[in-house]
Amino acid sequence: MKLKTNWPKFINWYIINPKFSGLIVFVFLGIIFSLLASKQYVSNIEFKRLEKINTLETIHQNIEQSLKNSYITALTLALTINDEGTPENFEGIGQKLLKSNSAISAVQLVPQGIIKYTYPLKGNEAAMNLNIFKANHTKIDALKFMKYDRIYFSGPLNLKQGRKAIIGRLPVYIKQKFWGFSAVIIKFDKFLDAASVNSINKNKYEFQLAKKNNTTGKTDFFLKQTTQLTNGNFVKKSIPDGNWDIYIIDKKANHLLISYITNTILGLLLALVFGVLTVLLLKKSTQLQVLVNKQALSLKDNEIKFKTIFDQASVGIANVELKSGKLIEVNNYFCKMLGYTEKEMKLKTFQSITHPDDLIEDVRNANNLNEGKIAEYSMEKRYFSKQGKIVWGNLSVTPLLNQNKKQISVIGIVENITIKKENEELIAKNENHFKSLFYDSPIPLREEDFSEVKKALIKLKLINRDPEEVKQFLHSNPTIANELHLLIKSINVNKACLELFKVENEEELGNVKNNLFNSKSFDDFVDQIVAICQEKTSLILDTVIQDSKNHNRNINLRWNVIRGYEKTLERVIVYNEDITERKGADKIIRDSQEKIQSLIDTVDGIVWECNPETFEFTFVSKKVEEILGYSAEEWLSSATFWSDHIYVEDKESIIDFCQFKTEQKEDHDFEYRMVAKDNKIVWLRDIVTVVCENNKIVNLRGIMIDITKTKEVEKHLKDSFDLVSEQNKRLLNFSYIVSHNLRSHTSNITSLTDLIQCSETAEEKDELIDLLKLVSNALNDTLYNLNEVVNIQTNLNLVVEKLKLKPYIDNTLTILRNEIRANKITVNSNITEKTEIHYNPAYLESILYNMISNAVRYCDKNRECEVDIIYSCEDGRSYLSISDNGIGIDLKRNGDKIFGMYKTFTDNVDSKGIGLFITKNQIEAMGGSVTIESTLGQGTTFKIQLT
């Protein structure tokens, strides 16, 4: 279908041939974008670094300004509605509004949510009579417009009538009732132009506009994006009026050529998009029609409606009488911005609150506006707050006309930009501060240009080569290295740098430092070249320079590439710290430390140093490896190494002792055990010195001496002493027994022999002889018992065999069978055929008989008697327990006499006091021990340690 237009024929021809027109647009824009990309590639070398946050702030302010202008347009359009709800002079006002705001493509009035009024109508017919409360693609936003009760922007949307645009709708209330919306339609490309998005450096940054999709819950991105959003590569800011997020994305191109190719491709793609859009737009069958309407009626009749919208603004708004400058109406935001009440503000003129330096320009603009020379004006100016502080504002002034098109007052909209201005001032101060720091710094500084060096390295194909290959190349070609050194250009130097080289000016400095005067300076310069080849942006090294007097100076050289010049190396800050004296002092200290270390390593002990609060060791001598097997590095790798390796039985007491002595600030020494690396126990004597400064403990130092051999000797001596003491004790006991018992028997025999000699009758003599026989038998028993004890204590070569315990138990019970039956004793045992021990057979029989016979002999005849024989193993040792519930023993009274010879504790005629004595000696002779637990009237338990 051919379109009928009033345009010239050649334009009409392009319209009816959309594909050819799209191709022309694509080729034209492709060429333009390719040229721009080429130009950008060349200019990027000189381009300075831009701050992402400043770029985003600029775009944000531009968008806010554009939206505020659109808000004013919507507000002005809303004021065309009279009290009956009928727009007056809609088309005329619509025409003027579109002329005053080029970003807006159409305006609408939407009574009760139905689009009834549109200017221009042509091209927008498809949207007429659309109910935005019912249409699926608009009803959610329409409800949101009413919820916010202020202008709200939705989109970017693909309009029903074609194109992509942003729609701003302002809820309109007449007599406190909802009437509908005043709407503005902003072309999306114009919106982006107004935001200065196209001014962003496409090689370095990328702009994105996004919004959360209320239907899917996901975020929609409206611009083509080539760089993924990752953590740290973007800055983001929100625009509440449209619920948008805007992004500046740092593309961080790794190479200018890649950036050039990418921009060219993006340009061609963008040209293709425009070509396709051109084809699509030219295919539309309907053309735009322009309608002209009359100018808006006077805003004075709509004062109540104006006031409602007026007070909702998020910027300062004032209605000003231009001739006198009197503030007729001011909104709350403007009052708060300057700290006045509304009543106080209405007593002011705009001249009285304006800074004198800005007043002349403001008055001139106001006069031009009043005389009709300009339609509106904007400017940045300073205001005085009530507190006398300066408040910066971005002022936009638009005339307010009555129905006769005469200006009755002006509307001034003021955006608070104080923070922006303060930031700009701070940036300027920082730049001046940097310059002051550079020239006045006591540290020698110079600014140099390494760009020619890098270019030469690129030609030599050394960039990103292996460092060793670069070093080998430069050492093999010293002439090239010297040529590279001469390519370094000096940009600025400070006074301290001139003093370091002992020169008067920058020219003399260049002559002094042009030569690599020795092998050290040559090698260090080669290291710098290697850093450049590896594309490093900073370097630190100690090197040597030669001043104008040919004196060598040791310096700490550091250089850092200024941000924005990482690729070209055109600006590099070089620091030179004179460390000649420090180097000399370091050598003296190093020699001294080597001597001290050598002395420490010869000491026969572990020299150490540690923190007094945490006992974390800060130094351990190498002797530790010889004594404990650990290396010094192993020891120092753990903050708790010392306490972790103290023998567990000593740990708590030793740490408590050290803490106490340290708190008392007392030097101390102590002995303890540590676990060596091979798990052996090593005895140490630790001699500690508490180091104090200003009466405060700062350190602990000491030496650990290996006393393991000394402790072994002490233990051997102690064991020998204990053995001798035990033998002496036994000998004394035995001698006491011998002297007491034998003397008793010999005294009886002597007395009887004397009586026999003095006897007068044969009967008396026979009677005395019978008594002598009894005494002689008692003496014989005593000698037998004493001989038995001597045999036990002197038998050092006892035969030990592997024995099954159960047969010996059974044999003993068989021997005592009659007594057990007579006393109705129940014997319980857990011993099985598999129970085996290593013991002397004769001793085992004797021990079992004595212990079990005692349990049987001293049973309690007033209750059922039981004897329990239990075998157990504890901590690697075997035990035999023999328990009974017999008459028991009073241990408090007789506990120290239990195992004494001839000690009895009952009236039992069979008790001789020798069995337990012999049993204990036999058990100890086998290396064991015996303990007793007994309660009078309840029973007794003997526990024998067999092994």
C-alpha cells in the first residue's frame, strides 16, 4: 500500500522503499560508527581516566532534570482542566509544551483512565480510547500511578502506535476527587540523548537502564549490553520516579586494538539496528498529523488544583512576581531547603535570598524573560539560608500566562545541588594538594614518561616474554639497554630530588642520570625493563645512583604508574629514598647478629625468647633440634607449641608456676618434662629471665638445659636407696621377731631346765620334761616359720612359668572342701580354662591356699556365706580379688598390723598370725602387691596384683 504524503517526491520515494532506505541508513551509520571507532582508537591513547561514579552522577542528574522538565510539562497540561473536568485550549498548550521540551513526542489527558486527548493525534490514533486500567500491559502501572499520588514514569515501552517510549502520568484531582491522568510521552532515544548517555566513552564504559518486571519478578534490561554484570565492574543508582536502575559498566578492555574492533562491530550492529528500525518505521501505513489548538486558560482559576500538585514536588518550586521579585507561593521543599517557614518565605523576594555574585545574572535573565526576549532560562546560583549558609541550586524559570497570553508571574523550579558543588570544590582542592605535596615533599620525587621505552620494547617483541629471556637478551645487548635508558623522559622533579643528585636544575639532572655507570645500576635497570615487559604498574627495588660529584648513593627506588596511563606509561611517579646510611647500619647490625647467632648456637642448651602474656615463642636456637628433635621453624610455626609439648603430668603446674613468677617479675628456674619428636620424654631445666622496661614486662628470655641423664642417675640412686631402705626395714623387723620370739622360747627352756634340776620327785620331773617338749616344739615351729620367711626374701631366682589359673583354684577348693561344706559356703568365680598367668607354681599354691582358707575360716555363721574369686585386667596389669561376706576386720584399729608376723585379730584357735605375713612376702617377691578392704561385720576383700 502506497502512502500519500505532502512531503517532497524524493522523501516520499524513500518512504515507499523502506528496505533500500534501511540499507542506506545502515551503510551511512556503519561508515560513521566505523570512523568514530577509528577516531576513538587514536584518541584513547591521550584520553584521561574518567571516574565511573562521576559519569553516573552526571547521567543521573541529567535524567532527573529531564524528568523534572517532563513533570512541569505534565503539571502545566493538568492545569488546562477546568473545575468541570473539561480541558481548555488543550491543543494550543500541547503544541507549546512540545516546542519547549524537545524530548517529549506527545502529551495526553486520560480522564478516568481512558485516553481521550492526544497531541499530536497523528501517529497516535491506535492509542485513542484505550482504557489503561483494563489493558494488560498498562493496568499494573496505572494502579501504581494512583498509589504514588504523584507523577510516575513507566517504560521504556513498545507503544501500541509503534516506537519505544517512556510514559509519565500525573494523577489529577479536581475538588479532591480523582479525575484521571495528565501524561507525557518521551521518545526513548530522546530520553537517552537528554541523559547524555551517548557521551559516555563506549570503549571504557557502558550504560544500561533496567527495571524490575512486575509480572515475571525478574529485572529487564532495555539497552543492548555486551559486558556481563559482575561484582565490582559497575556502579548503580536508582531513579524512584520510574523505579529504574541505571548502570555504568566498566568494560575494562585489555587492549586498545580489541577495543577498536569491538567498537567497530558494535557500531555496525547499532547501524544494523537503526537500519532495521528505519525499515520498520517506514512501513507504517499511517502518518503523523499535526493539530493546532488554542493556548491554555489562566492558571489563576485553578489555584486549588495547582496547590495540591505544587506541594507534592521533590524539588523547590516558587511562584514569583517577576517585576517585584516577591515570592507569591513556595512549596514545602523550597522552605526546608533554605530553613524558612512558608510565612517567612512569602515576605521575601528572590533578590533578598540570592547571593550578590549571582544576582546580576539572575536579574538580567528575569528582565529578558519579562520583556519576551527569552521563553525561559536556567542557571546555577547560590542562595542564603536562614542560618546564613550558602545553598547551591539549579534554577529553571518558566513564565505563567493567563488566557490572554499575558505573563502574570513565573514558576521557578530549584534543584538542590549543594553536595555536587562541594564535591567539585573538593576535587579541585585535592588536585592543588597533590601538586603541593609533590613539589614540597621531603622525599625525592620525579615524574617521568616511559612511553617511548614501551614502544621500543613492543618493536623488539619483548612484551610478555619470559623474564629470564628478557634479561638474557639485554645482557647480551648492553647497547640496546643503554638506548632504552636514554628514552626515559623527565616531566617534573621536586627540590628534594635535585638535592639528592646534587644538581641545580632538571637539565643537569638529565645529564647526571643518563649513564648506567656500573654493573649494579645496569642490572637494576634491566629489572625495571623486565617489570615493564610484564606490564606491571609498580616496582620496588634497592639500587645505587651516582650524583654530580660522582659519589655513589644507595637508594630505595619505587615507581608507580598514574591511574589512566597503565597502557601507555606516559606518566610515572618515581620515588627515591636515600638509604645509604641505613645500608651501613644494616651491615653493622647483620654482622653483630651473625656473631650473636654463632655464640647462641655453641651454647649447650636451647636459648629462647617469648611473649610474657601468651608464652608464644619468638626465637628458638638451633640446639632445639639436637635436644628435642624439632626444628626451630616447627617450634615457631605454632603459638602454643611449648605448652602443647609439655609432658601432660607437668603441664598445668608448670604453666601456673610460670604465670605466677612472671606476674611477680621474678627471674626463675624450674624442672619439667617435654615430649621429644621421637615421643621420648626429655627432662629440662629452664632458667628464665624476666625483661622489663619502664617497670613493664616486655619479654621473657631463657635457656633450656637437658638434664635427662642427671634425672636417670637420680632415679637409679633413689631406686637403690628405696631397695636398701626396704631391706633394712625387713631386716630390722626380722631381727625384732628373731630376738623377741627366740628369746621367749630360750627363756622358757632355761627356766624349765633349772626347775628340772631342782625337782625333788620323779613325777614332778616328768611333768617338767613334758612341758620342755612343748616348748621345744614351739621353738621348732618358730624356726620353721623364720626359715620360710628367709627363703622367700633371699630367693632371687624364682622360676616363673605360664600357668592356667583355674586348676590351681580348683585344687585349693578341693583341699578346703570339707570346711566349705561344713560352713555351707557358696564359692563364685569368673575364672575359665583360658585364664593364664606367669607365676611361680609353689607361691601361687601357697597364696591361694592362705587367702581362700582365711575367707572360709572367718565366715559369718549367722548368714549364708559367699566367697567370690574374680580375675580382672586393668591398665595392662592382671588382678585377682578374693572377697567374702564374713566377720570382717576393724581396719581403723588393726589396719597397720594386718600383714605383721604373729598378728591375730580374732579368738579363733587356728589363728597363728603367720599366713598373711608369708603371703604378702611371696606376692612382693613376685613383684606384685596386695591391698585390703574390709568392714567389720560385712566382709573382706583382698586384691592381689599378679603382674
